[in-house]
Amino acid sequence: MRDPRMSAIGKGLRRRGRLMAQAVSPPRRSLDAMPAPRTDGDSYTAPPAPRLVDSPVFVLSSVRSGSTLLRVLLNSHSRIRAPHEMHLRTLHINLSRDFTADAMKALELDKDELEHVLWDRVLHLELARSGKQIIVDKTPPNTLMWPRLHRCWPNARYIVLLRHPGAVVASLTDRRTDPDHEQIRAEVLDYSEKLDEARRTLDAHVMTYEDLTAHPERTTRDLCEYLGVPWESTMLDYGDKDHGDFRPQLGDWSPTIRSGRIQQARPADPTAQLPPRLAELAKAWGYPVD
């Protein structure tokens, strides 16, 4: 019969051996410590998934072009939800493992389409919460990626909101501390080029900030006709409605928009010289250019 004392001693020696082996072995990597996924150059493009929101509305405009005013006028309509800037293009999907792309491909999804599904879900959630029928996103940087929006939502509708490029340059210059004039003109040109591309390519409703502030009833009536909803006079009294906070990164937060009243657009300085290409675009949009 085996001596119990010897058995206990043997177990203790084996346990000590395991502990010593663990002490001198390299630590095991957790899932979070695994290396970044490999890219194998796979160019698979997923087919579009069904959309929860079939025909969202996007306001395409430059920064400092009155898009926040347009947003609150639209949001004052009983059937239109126009929330603060949603910045959909900054919502990304991370396929964090080397096999994740293959798993998604088996589901007929890729990174872009997964992001499209996420964007669509965000719009649908906001629309459902509002209890309204039409959702409008007025984030100005959407202008810089409108072809992808069009790919995501083939049935989307677009409002192209123009403003004299000279007035946009002046507004940006006034807004910024120690402004870089060359950088501002380049920024306005980037927006203007994409706006003009959208204006000429899409079946969009084109309007100007100057007309919106000078003739708000006429311009909002035309806009409601484009969107297929009856015009409501309460749209012009946007100060009577709750539109959320006016703060940076979510839209304009100036005293002008906080006033709750539509105020006349500041005209472009007729003596200010525009770069040739900006002057050319301003002229194509019907603005006077010296």
C-alpha cells in the first residue's frame, strides 16, 4: 500500500514544478494584445443592404452659409426632423482581426457597407424618436463626400444651399482668431468645388442663403414643395420651437441664430478680390463679380 505521506510530497513537488515553469515562461498574450490585422489586398465590394431610411435629405453647403438657419426652419415643420450636425462621416467601423473581413464577406458585408448600415441606423433611430416622417442632415462636411452619401442612399434627396463665396470668406475670417487668409480661401474653394459638382450632377433643390433671408416664405414654400409636404407658417417662427443646444461642432452658435429671428444675410464686400476660380464659381451661381 502506498504511503500517504510520500503521495503528498509528490503532489507538492509537481505543483512547485508547474509554478516554476510558469515563472520562467513568457506571458500569454490576451486578445487585446494580439497584433493588428493583416491586409491581403482583397477588393471585395459588398452589395447594398436594405435601408431603414430610404430617402433621407441632405443639405449640402459650405461652412458659414446659413445651414443652421435652414435646419431650424425645417425642424419647425411638423413632419420634418432636422437635428444638429450628426457628422456621419466620422462614424467608422473597425474590423479589428484578420479574419473579421472574411466573416463579414460571408455575410455579404464589407467595411464601407457596415458603416452605411450604422449611418442608416442612426438616422432611423433619430427619426423614430421624433415621431416625424422626414429626416434632414445638414452637416457641412457632408458636402465633401456627397458621392458616398449617394452610394449609401441612392434615393436620397439633396438641398444645395449656396452663398456668395466672398461672403463665406469674410464670415470665416471674422470668426477666427489670427486667421490664415490663404488657408481660408483654400477651404472655401474646396467646399465650392464640391458644391458645384453636386449642383451639376444631382437632381437637387438649389437655393441661396441670400434668398432664404430676404424671402423666407417664398423660399420655404418652394422647399416644402420639393420635399412633398405642405408649407407651414410656423416654420418662420423657429424661435418658438426647441432645436437643442446651439454650440460649437453642432452648428452655428452665434447671437444671430440664438435670436430666434430670420435676419438679412450680410452681403459680400464688393471691393474684395476673389481668387480667379472662386470668382468663376460665384459667377456661375448667379452672383455679381467685378
